[in-house]
Amino acid sequence: MRLGTGDTIHLATIVLTRIVAPGAADSARTPLDAEVEQVVSEVVAEAASEFLVDILAPEFVQRLSLHVQNLRLRAREKAWSRNPLTRSLKSTYPMIFDVAVYIASRLQERLDIPLLDDEIAYIAMHVGGQLERSRRSDNLLTATIVCPGYYELHELLRSSVDRSLGQAIEVVDVETRVDPDWAAIDTDLVLTTIDAPVAGERFVRIQPFLTPSDIERVQAVAGRIRRGRRLARLRAELERYFDASSFVRGLDASQGEEGVIRQLGGLLVQRGVIDADYVERAIEREHLSSTAFTDALAVPHAIGMTAVRTAIAIGIADPPMPWGDSRVQVVALAAFSETDREAFQTVFEQFVEVFSERDSVQRIVRRGADFSAFLDELVAVIDG
């Protein structure tokens, strides 16, 4: 295999930037193209503000700049890279992928780099990696340990919990009384070595010396609590954003993706939610990268949260219709307003999650004969 010029330069740059010892002079590093670094820095700042994501870190900007610099060289040679994770990234992390599409579109405008789906997926991997590094502690569930006994025992237990479950929960209190005030414990989880006289999923019985089965049980309960909260937020948001006048059962597949976007977009234009320009920008976004985030669901939307208010128009295709490389049964044209940027993340990620399960999709599509039935089935699936 023969390496192209871009790949050779990029490989050399990576090696040189990895062998510099901590504290060494910056001059020892292979310099980045000043234009690329400046553009990437500005685009990352725009994406961070647009999507409220924590990616404004110098190390992230440098890593992404190196990638874009290499991409720019490869683009001149049309030496595109194939990414085997593109489909899974899009379906599992739709919000991250959409941040990557936003970044890619801005880079395309500023640096004139044509970006294919596989190349966008590499940017999504950079974004996802940075978000994983900068996860905020407010995503953790709080926990109280109830462990009557000797001082050393509860200290050892707390240490074991922090070591084994620190990525999922944060211990904020330790109760050593034999008869604690159970009703006063208000943390998300209560990990107790004695039987609790009150019922509730958040009370998890564990051993004084934490066992592997204890860890698995706590992780399972924590996962269910987090998912329940996410879906509860989703249910509340969806009931705000859906409307019977923006529901279409029986999409005409012959009009293609653009026709469906125009049809659903027209319903939101009539309601005064968006203007015709938003519809055109949603079509432009679709050309950048297909919004078929699962095998059953497409979520077309424009880059930029310019809707008067947030709303979602729903179309049902039965049988499924072609969309990108997939065949979808549900098309959800999403219009988000500037004031609902945080809701964008909740709705976008969790809506896709609901439609990632084939049985749930079939149930919703089969029973959702009209808007009321569709919403009832969707809520029923969310509630589990």
C-alpha cells in the first residue's frame, strides 16, 4: 500500500506531537497550518454555543485541527477514508453526529473541503471522545450508604463503592445508625447493608463487603433510574411539541426525501413555527448527511435553531420508504427554537432511542392510525 502525501505528513505530525516530553518548548512541535487552526477554533466555539456542549478545550481543538489539516490534504488527492462505524455512530449517538455535521458544514464553507458521511463520522468520533472526557458530575446519581457497625467497616464499604461505581454514582452521605430516618434520605440511591422498612427501587440491599453481584445490581438500578428520568423528560417535551395538525399518516414515497420534507415543513409553516427558508435549509442539511438515524426513523432538520418555537411534524410511511441508505417508517421534521437548545439534546437523543427498538417501532406504526393513537402508543412505549 502506498501512502499519499497527506497521510504521510499527518503520520509524521502525529509522531512528532506524541514524542515531545511534557514541558518541552512548543517550537519542538510540528506547527499546524495557522489558517486551519484558526478556522477550527472558531467553528468549535460556534458549535459549543449552538448545541451547549462542552468541547471548548485547547487539546481538543489541536487534535481536531490535526485531523482537518490531514483531511484538507487528502481532499486534494481525493483520498477519502472509509469509516466502518458510520452507521452505528449515527444511530447510537445522533446528537454527537449532528454536532459533527454542524462542524463539517462550517469547515466546508470556510476551507472548501467536501465532506462525505464517513469523514463526518471521524469528526463525530473526535467530538464524542472530548465529551466523554468532559462529562460533568451532574450526570451522576447521588447515593447514601447505610452501614451500621464499626467505623472501619463503613469506610471500607464507601471506598469499595467509590472504586467500583464511581463512574455511575456519587456517595454524598454515610449513615451508621441502626435505625436511620429512612424518610429523610433524599438521595437518588440508598445502598444499605440492612433491610429497609420502606419500599422503592432506589433502595438497594448490598453486602458489607461489596460483591460483584452487588455492583451489577446497583448498576442495573442506576441505569433504570437514569433511563426513566430521560424518558419522563422526553414524554413531557413531546406532548409540548406535537400537534394533530402536523401529523400525516400515509406518506407518498414517490415524492422522495425532498418532497416529504417540503410536505411536513409546509404544515409547520402554516402554523407559523418556521418559514420557507427553514424548509430549504433542512433539505440542504439532508444533502450533507442523511438524517436516517435508525433503520426506521429519519429526523430531518435545519442547521441552526431558528424556529419561532419548537415543534415536530410527524409523517408515517407504511410500507417503509427509501431514505438515504435506509428505509424508514417514521419521518419527524424537527424545528427547534433558540430558547429550547437544552431540550434539543433531550428530545433528539431520546426520540431516536425509542425508535431504535424494532418491536417498539412496529407497535407505534401499526397502532398509530391517527394522531391521538400515535401519541398514546408513543407514550406507552416510553413508559415501558
